[in-house]
Amino acid sequence: MTLKNYLFVMSILTAICWAIFFFVADIIDPFSTNWLGFLLFYASLFIALVGFFTLVGFLIRFVILKKSPVFNLVKLSFRQSFLFALFLILALFLQANNLLTWLNLLFLIMTFSVLEIFLLSNKKKR
């Protein structure tokens, strides 16, 4: 797949994911839904955020780091967007349950930072 095709397909799928998220957010009543409604809400938001952050992260890296191979930029941007979207979803879930404090947020930031450092160091070993 060429880079142009990848960006086109990823853009279309991300737009579809955002449409699904807004559809789910419009239909679900948070005061009367069960766990399935919340699962659909958070899952659709997660997938839409991963797509959006992947595209933005790749385009920023592509403009700034012109010497790096494109497939490395795609892998890096997808991995980091996945982790960042997961961080945001966990923070929103904690906030929805009135559990988000500065200490929990600091713990989340430290956990995801250590995970990213581990993934970067594991990549260098291979």
C-alpha cells in the first residue's frame, strides 16, 4: 500500500469512526443506559481518537523528520496514538466515576511514560 492510499483510507475510516461516535453519543442517555451503552461510548471514542491522533502524529513526524523511513513513522505514530487515546479514555472513565484525582492522574502519566520507555528500549534491543 502506498503512503497516499494509506492516508486516504485512514482518513475515511477515521471520519466514519467519528460519525459512529457522534451517533452513539446522540442515542445513549447516560442516566438510563447499562454497561453496554457505556462500552459502546468509550469504545467508539477510543477508536476515533486513535485514528485522529495517528493521522496528526504521522503528518507532524513526516513534515519534521523527513529522513526517517515512512513505515517507521507509521508504526511509531500508531503506537503512541494508541497509548495516548487509552490514557484519555481511562482518565475520562475515572472522571465519570468521580475517581480522578491529581494522584491518580499522576499515576496514569507515570504508568504510560514507563510503558513508552519500555517499548522504546525494547525496540532498540532488536
